[in-house]
Amino acid sequence: MKNFKDRQFLLENPDLVRIDVRYDMHRPEYGPEAYALCHLKNAAFLHMDRDLAAPAKAHGGRHPLPDLHMIQEKLRSIGLSDHSRVIIYDDGDNNAAGRLWWMLKYYGLQDVYVLEGGFSALLEEDLTSAQSEFSRGDITLNPQETMTASYEEVLAYAQGDIPQDQVLIDSRSAERWRGEVEPVDPVAGHIPHTRNVFFRQHFDGQNRLLPLEQVKSHFGDLLEKEIILHCGSGVTACTNTMVLDELGKPSRLYVGSYSDYVSYPENTVVKE
């Protein structure tokens, strides 16, 4: 597969920069604690809230992109250069791993992979609790703005100005999309005219990508349109982006996502 790689690929490519992004939205210290206890040898750790996002403001969503200089310096400190090859892992749910995959692609890196199955795919011999040391890299970030969609575009779509060949896909669970539950954001429901494709349905019980024909069926005729993706805060939609890329289908990300949209109280929200 193009983006998802197994343990054997990891072992056969020792030049890969290894990054641990294990994360629990409800327990911010889980990732650092898990990394300190045990992690892939020579892996660096990046934190979703502290490294992969800027502090949230009134608008922009719960996980806005980090300051460019800050994230560039962080990536240099763990050894990334312009031509680095990177493999990322989380606990296997592909949440945080998808976010970093998308970010590195957005910043201009080409060879970026996710460890299929995540941490559970590793064996005891792959792991250590020792602190890793890294040679400093010299990566220069080059944001690819064509990979993003703006709030203004999404607002126009929500208000009914919908290009015939475009679709806005919500990557959250069906229950959240319908407005039956909302565990994080202040308003339940979804942006008008969106379609729902839950990111987790593309993976089996071992968090491995399903056969591509089955994955294609999850999107159906939406694959014929230009796709803009969002979720709650620009994290799990990145996994849908990665899956679509596996299918050879480009897409754009509304980074602020639903949490940005509902930060404007005048915006319409729909429940099913």
C-alpha cells in the first residue's frame, strides 16, 4: 500500500524517521507517559495538543495548525530534513497518525507513512524505554495551500452555494453527524448539505485498512466529485484524506472543521 506500511517495512528501512503520536483527547498526559514507559526504538514523540496544534482561540477550531516557525523548529529538533522518509504510529486508531501524516504532506514532505496497526503491531524486541537522541535536521516547511479549504468556502457551501461537482464530507461518527450526541463541541448536529463518511469504517478490528474496493464503496459516487473533508477539529478528517489518497483521489481539508463552524453562533446547524 502507498501510505500504510507494516512492521516488516519498518525493519527493512532503518533510515526512516520514527515518530510516536499516541494520544488520548480526554487524558492529555497519556501520550507522554506511554512514550516514557515504552516506545519504538529511536522514535521521537510529538504531542497532538502541544506540537501538532496551536492553542485554540475564539475561532479556528479546537486544533488549529501550529505556528509555522514553531513546528519547523520542532521537526528539525527530531532530525527531519527536506528529503526525510517518515513513519508514524499511534495506538492504531489512526487519529493522531493521520493528522501528522497530513501535516507533513501539507508541509511538503513526500515519503510519509503510517504503521498499520499502530503500536500493537510492534514486538517486544522493537521497543525501549530509553530516551532517544536525534541528529538535528534542516527541513524547510513549504505549506501546500491547495490542500486546504477556507472557512469562507465552507460557509458558502452551508448557505446553499454548492458547486455542482463538489461535496463536503463530515468524517465524524453517524451519531454525531445526526446530532444525537456531541461529546466535545457546544452544538450538536452537522453543517448543512454535508455527507457523512465515518473515518473508522475503513479499518478492520486490528486497525488494518480494508480491501480498497470495500473502502471505495464507503464513498460511492462521492468519488466523482471534488471532495472537501472536515471532522470535529481537523484531526480524524486527515485519516479520510489519507484513505482517499490510497485510492488515488485528492481532497482538501477544512482545518478548523465543525468546531470552527459552530464558533460562529449565527451559523445554521442541522440535525437528522
